[in-house]
Amino acid sequence: MKTPEEAFSDKRPNVGHFKIFGSSVYCHVTEDVRKKLESTAKLGIFVGYTDTPHNYQVYLSTSQRTVVRKYLKFDEKKAMRVSLERELQLQVVEELLVLKEDER
């Protein structure tokens, strides 16, 4: 029960840099792009990694496009909370389906 990396090097790989797909992120908007009273961050959705280290792909719903950004703030707690709520809802639906099948 080991990963290939762990079997080869006898060390557990560090996966602390992995992020949750679909989590909300806040992208920094540079001073030369924004106007005086505009916000300094845009809300987006984390959709993936790039080949370049420390760069992430982010979907911006306001402009409906995917961009590559380096400096992000991740809101993974919200993503985990939504994921757990969905899982609980699915369990309730599955229980209802099992009860209906048992009535037949």
C-alpha cells in the first residue's frame, strides 16, 4: 500500500502544494490594469495547473475566460464545506431510493 514514489525512494512524497479543484480563488489585479476605485482582486475558480511552476489556471466568470495567474488566495474551506454538503445530500437521496425499492 505505497505510492510508486514511496516504494522507490522510501520517503513519503510531499503533496502539501496540491489544491482543491473547483475552489474559489481571488486573483490580484495589478495597479496598471485597474482604475482608481476598482477592486484589487477578482473572484475566480481554480481549474488546473500549468507546466510552469507556481502558475495556476483560473476561470474568471465575469469575463468568461480562463487565465494563468501566479499570485492567488485560495478559499479551500468553502470548497470543502460545499463538497461535504453535496455528499450529505447524495446520501439522503440514496437512502430514499433504497427505501422506495424495498417497498416494491
